[in-house]
Amino acid sequence: MEQKHATIRIKLGALEVEYEGESSFLQDHLVQTIRELLELQKEIPAPAESGSSTPAAAAVTNPNDVIDLSTSTIASLLKVDSGPALVVSAAAHMHFAKASSTFTRKELIIAMRAAPSYFKESYVSNLSVSLKRLVVDETLREIGTDTFALSAKTISDLEPKLRAA
């Protein structure tokens, strides 16, 4: 039996989920997934509305949650020694210091260049490979064309290290 392909996007307040894959999953698990999302939404406080185009669910909404560290400082704390590691430092700077839950390739390059002690021009030349590797490794999420976000696991791994600085 041939599997059919399906795409669905569900937005429930600040919570948004997008699925692309076999339609059998949707047929068999959609209702349960929606129930779990509604339960999860009850546990997560609704963030304050802002004029930002950044999705509110992942944005830092409390000023006390901002970790005001430069890309260079984050790179130092993470002991950066490669292009992908500098990309993660730049992404962490965008997420934690700039309170931006998503960032473009161009914004990452700007943040990477802001760490001159760690930056090499070859990192920009190899950025597509680095981004692909980080997405496959689930360090970053690809939100759209040339738009990325830190994965929830990466955020939970980095936050304690950066707060301790």
C-alpha cells in the first residue's frame, strides 16, 4: 500500500506545530496530538504580545531572562574552535541577548563577524555546510528559507552555561 504525504500546520495561541510526512500518522494520531498540545499550552504561560515579528512562543519575554553576552563572550565560554561552533555562539547571542527566537543567515553572519578573535572568512564560505550539519544534528531548527532557531534541547543545554557566566 502506497503511503500518502500530508502537511498540516496548527496554531493554538502562542503554540504552533507544523508536520510534514505520512498521512497515516495524522489519521492515527492527530486527535491525541492536539489533546497533548492543549495540555502543554495550559502548562506554558502565554507570553506578552509585542510588535516583533518573532514568534512569541520561543521569544524571551521577560527582561530578566535576557542574558546580555556578546558573541565573543559566548564563543569564549563555549570554547569555540570551528565554524559550526561559532554559528551556535552567534545563534545563542541572537536568542539570549537579542531576545530573537529566529534569525536569518545574514543575521548569523553579522553576529559571527562580531567575534573577530574567533571569526574566519572561511566560516562564511562554508556556512551552508555548517548550517546543514547543525540542522541534521538538531542543534538548530530550520524555520524557513535561510531562517533558523535554536532547538529546545540546545536552549536547555546552553542556558545554564551562559547564566553561570
